[in-house]
Amino acid sequence: MSSARVMTPLLLAALAAPALAGSLRYAEDSAPAIVNPLYSTTMAEARVNELLFGGLYADDRDLRATPLIAESATLNATADELRITVRPGLTWHDGKPLTARDVAFTVETLQDPKTLSTEAGRVDWVQSVSVVNDRELVLKLKRPDPQAIDKLFFKILPAHAFASRPVTRADPFRTKPVGSGPYRLARFGDDNSITFAANPSYPKPLGVSEIVMREVSDKSYQAKLLLYESLEALVRVLPRDLAVLQKSRKVELYPYQTNSWWYIGFNLNAAPFDDERVRQALACMTDVPSLLAPIGTGQTLSGPFVRSSPYYNHDVPPWPHDEGRAAELMKSAGFTKVGEYWSRDGQALTVTVSAHKTLESAQEVVINLQSQWRAAGVKVDVEFLDEAAWKARIWKQHDYDVVLAQWSFDRNEDVREQLHSTGARNFGSYKNAEVDALLDSARASRDPAARKADLRKVHALVHEDAPMIFLWSLDSYSAVSTKVRDVVVHPFAYFSFVSDWKMQ
């Protein structure tokens, strides 16, 4: 059989589909499973949320917090009460007015434990909310927080669009979302595409009349589609495609830094991963630079922050690739080498590594990790889960050994949900009382220097406990057709500045 690639029906269909005037098409490996900011867990879902919904505040181009839905937000003298005034004249996509009651509904829904929102941590600093009138509300804070305005980036939802509470993932809103963002959902396509039409009521004129999300599961075709002018944007370019795209006069590359990092995460409720010596040994069996090299460039990490973060502890080096040290740790945990593999109580150590099907380049990383750990004496199985299985097995049932995944953060770099023993995203069941206290202290601190000191201590402690092997933050490039002008890519949320983009 020839090794040459052939044009698949998917690619042929994509090439045959012309763009409408003013239409911008971008690719996702997999279409979002849900359109509801209460339950977002993937970057594809986050990008859709940026198009459809607005927050009280948003970043400007200098990454300064700037009012969006809010007209203003004012802290009292003791920094424990926040008075918010909603901008006048705002409407939802269905024409109904956006009021302070919608903001209160959003906060209360996020906080309701029956909602089971993955985003609940965004408002867990709020003690209570009271509506003054249609344009004003007051948030009582659990503790003084002079940086509270920087936490007003969560997406606001329309109270009238939900028939009852508690809100659930199955609510019809997931396929009939109503937002206030620059684009409204126009239709779902039979090919899993989603079309977004410009919001005519948006406070500023939009330079792109329509945006279409196209599902292109094979990333090797995405760059081709851009070159063939069947797409106008790639969110992230594969390293192997950079050289070709750089040579094209039809494409402009935009470098951007992401506030995200990859990790190998352990299930601390499952033996032997409840033993930190085993986790540390597996860290020493992992040659992180060799895992990174085939998928791109980036910075290797030793803890839960990117290297440019003020909270990154540069005094803590990454775990070394040191099989001698790994062997010592395995022996101290009661394992002996029997033939090729480490064994305990007559059983060879066998690990299943799970990854999400849509995690870019995950297959290359997992296969190379499997090779490294097998060479070091660990039997390794691999599995790639779809969205439903990932949420059920990993998030809800905690039925796994090890995951390869990534976390992405906004400007606040709040890792509490991932690392606190009560964190909503701590599905690995990590517990350290000192880390909990430091995370609580950092969140409550009014002193930026004290917060930095607390989180650097968290970095050091979590590194030593090794509930995760921290891998890297990737260097990223977006590729956009030269037909699109005034493009600025936000480092945390791709479409944050899309209202400034213009089509020729």
C-alpha cells in the first residue's frame, strides 16, 4: 500500500466549501461537547464562550482589567464589599435587557453545590450577593480582597433563559445558548460545525460578520486547509507546519504565550500511587525534554506555574531524569526488579496512562512516555478517552491510574481548585494541610509580596509531594489568513480581542 496521503472526504468537503463574504473559519480538533460557561473543561469550549458571552470585566490589549458588562466596580474602604454598576442599555442576544439580576443569578448559580459547576471556584470568594436595582448590586466578600476586581472575568448568564434551578449540564441552554458577547449562535451544522453571527446589538461595530468553527479531527490537514483558503485561522500551529506557513504570503503567524501547562497526574486513591516514593520514582524515570522535542518547543517546569509567573519558584529544579535515583526510590517503596520489571508482592507494576482524545499531540507524548517507563521497568498500557468517558471516568468516578493532561489559567493563576484538598478540579485527591493553609492564605492576602511568598512555598511543597509530574508550557503560534487584519491574540483566551479583527 502506498504511504502517500490521499484526500479524505472530510478534506474534500472542506475544500469545496467556500467562505461567505466577511466569514472567518477556524478549526477545532473536536467540536465542543457543551455550550455553557458553567461546565467548560476544554479550550475549545472556552473559545466558544469568548464569542458568545461577556464578563463584568475583560482585559484590554495591555492586559489591564477593563469594564465590559460592568460600568464600574468599587471596593469599600475595608475591601470586603464590592459595589457593581451594570452598563446601561445592554441586551442579550434575544433582545431582553441585561440587568444586575442576571449577574446575581450567575454568582448564585455558580455557588450552588447542586449546579456541580466546574467553574465554581471563580466566585468562591463571594459571601453573598444582593441586588440594589436593575443596574446595581453588592457583593459581600468572605474576607478583604483588594484584588477582587481582577476576579470579575467570569461569564454572565441570562436568568430568564433557565426555566428552573438548580441548573444542570442537561439544561436545553447547552444547545440554545443566549449570551451578550460579540457573536450569537446562528446554527449547528450536520458536520459538527458551529456558525456564529455578529451581534447587531454589540456596543461596538464588528469587522467580521460571521465566524464558523469547523471540526477537523486530523491536525495534519488543518494547515493545508489554511493554505488552500478553506480556513482563515488556526488556533495553534503544529511545529512541523511552521516552516511551510512562514513561506506563504497568504498567512501571517502570531506568536503568543499561554498560561497553561502539561502534566502527568496520579490518582492518589489508587495504590501504589498513594506512595510519594513511587510517584517520585516515576518522575525520575521521565525524560521530559525528550517527550517535548517531537511536539514543539517550550519551557520545562518544576511546579504549577509557568516560568514567567511571579509565583514560579526558580529555586526548585525539575525532577532529574535519573534511573539510579528512581531505582533507590522503588526499592525503598518495597519493589524489587524481577526480570525486566519492578514488582511487589509478586505483581509487576503495571500503569495505565489515560489521555483525552482531543489533547493536541497527546498520542506522541503518551507513546514516548510508554517507551521510557517500559525501559525503566514499568509495564504501561495506554488509552485515549472521548469527552464522555473522560468526564465519567476521570472527573466523576476517579477510575484511572495516571493521566496526561493540561491545565489552562487566566491572569489570576489561581491553582487552588487543582491543589486544595477541597478543590473542584482536584480529581487526583491530593491532600496536604500545609498546602491548603498556604493556598487559603494566598487567596486572602492583601499584600502581593506575601501572596507571592505563599505560592512559591506551594510550588516547592507540591513539587516534593509529586501528585503530578509537571512537564512544560508550550511555545504557541496562531496562523491567520492575511485577509484578516488588526489581529491580536490574547495569551489566555484566543478570541478576547476578536471584536477588533477585520476582514478585507
